[in-house]
Amino acid sequence: MGTYILSKERVVDFKLDEKQYNVLIRITSPGVAYTDLKHKRTYRDILELQFFDFPDDSSGLYIFNDTNLKKCLTFFQKHKNCQNMVIHCEKGISRSAGVAVGWFLFNDNHHSIYKLYHEDKHMPNRLIVDHFYEALKQDVRRIDKWEKERFERLTGKKYPGGK
């Protein structure tokens, strides 16, 4: 089973074998149109979500919430036997990586979560990650540890969060 975390630019031309069981989760910000896909028929099903990447209490931004979580978990359950899960957001770094953590957690694939946190390409959105860990009744302390290790590796400084 392949999991692909892409930007909105990369997903436009991304092509998988149409004979395989491929599904797609698309994430964009509210009010932002989804880009057209050149190979849309490659996917048996597409889930479209709209939410912002980070909370801002003063602006009332629409962020990942329980409604998005339920849609994702329903989509995961429906397509638990897919061969390829493609997840994309604006840059393919934070929101899509957070949902990918949820997908890996749903499939009890902790090794892929570890890899995601120990590479320098993705920075999973912690709010999204926390939602999945709570819903799937998993211990998030591993994520705390990996975020601390990553921070210290990338900055050469001691992690300020104290976790």
C-alpha cells in the first residue's frame, strides 16, 4: 500500500495505475478552489476538505475539527483496503502530513509515522495529529518525543516545550 503526501501543484499531474484501488483526500483553505486534476479518473473516491492550517483565536479561522475528523475516519474505514492513498494540501507539508499521520495510525503503521517525523520534508499539523490520537485512543507521548528530537536536531538548541 502506498501513501503519497503531495502539494496542490504535484497532485495535478500525479498519475497512478488506473487498475489499482486509488483514493484521494484533498485539503484546501476555505474559499480556495481545488485545482483541476489531469488524472481524476485514477481515483475511485475523493474526499474534499476545507480548513486552515493553524488556529488564530482572534480571527475565528475554520480549522480541523471533529467534523473533519469524522469524515476522514469514515473515508479511512470505507477505503481501508485501498492500494494507494493520496493526500494533498497547499504545500504538502503540514495539513496533508497531519492527515497522513491519522491514516497511518488508523492502519497501526507506527513505523511510517516515525519516518514522517524523522525526515525534513513534512511537519505534520499537531492539531490534526492530536485529534486522530485522541479519537483512536493512542498515546501521543511518542509524538511529543519525536517533535522534541526534530526541533533539537534542526536547531541545535534545547527544546523549549519541556515535554
